[in-house]
Amino acid sequence: MNLKRLFLCRKTIDQYRVRAGTSRHGSDGHVSLLEWQKPHPVFTKETMDADVAVLKLVDKITFGPTMQPIKLTSAQPRQGQMLTVTGWGVLVRPTVL
């Protein structure tokens, strides 16, 4: 697979930047290019189901007060257990009027 030809949101992988360590869209933090990305194996553009990917950055991230690794659980959550999730993007699909 040639990742330079893999298109996401109509862009090639070399057009993406990752900004970490800030909540500001256009300033502060650390900006890095993507070296490669691996989309979820069942991702579909039509429904945006499984819209998640693993990204490898060109630069290394130095952890500090504004950048920390995400702690993942090794246990299966109990049914009905309250969980915390985070993310970004569209919360609802656009509706055509």
C-alpha cells in the first residue's frame, strides 16, 4: 500500500499536520507531519463508521504539562459502568433541508 496515495477527507497524507499540547487550533503546542497512518479495517467513507486510525508522527512527542500519553485500560468495562470518552469532530450528521 502506498500511503502517499491513501486519501482521507480528500487530502493526501503529506498534507496533514498534527498539533499536540494545546487546545488552540492555529497556535501553540507542537506541530508534526504524519509519517504514516493505519485506518480501522472496517472504516467506510459513506457512513463514517469506524472513523478511527493509528497515526505515526515524523517527530517524537516530548511529554510535559500539556502533553501526556493516554492511559488505556486492560480490563473489560462492566455492563452499565460509567465511562469517560474524548474525541473531536462532527457529533451529528449534517441534514439536507
